[in-house]
Amino acid sequence: MKCLICKADSMVNDRSTYFAQLPNCYVIIENVPCRKCTQCGEVVYPTSVMEKIDELLKKVEAIASKILIMDYDQAA
Ligand SMILES: [Zn+2]
């Protein structure tokens, strides 16, 4: 897989922290599986992970306080 930003063939499996801003709160999800470019640091989330995050954010919107921090492995 090639990096969309720097075109280097240097995407590796990694974990990243996903940050989202909802209308009523901030959500931070730690340890999200991703592909990361070792060249420029660009992070790409696989479609399956994005779908899971979408689901989580919908749930979170209903129960959210101001800031919510969760772990991907525990929440997904
Ligand atoms: Zn890159």
C-alpha cells in the first residue's frame, strides 16, 4: 500500500489515537488500528475500523459528557 501523501511504499500496521469532535463533546479513542507511513507520518484507518468508529460515536453521542476517552480494544 502506497502513502497518499508522499507516495512512498512505506505504510506499516500501527496503532493511533483517534480524535473526534461531536456537537456536544470531544471523543478520544486510544489504540485504534491503522496504517501509518514511516516516511511522513500520515495515518490511514481501514474502512472496517472507520465503520466501527462511526458506530461508537453514535452510541457516545447519546451518553456523552464533555470529554470521553476510551480504548478501541475495549469499546469495539
Ligand atoms: Zn507518507
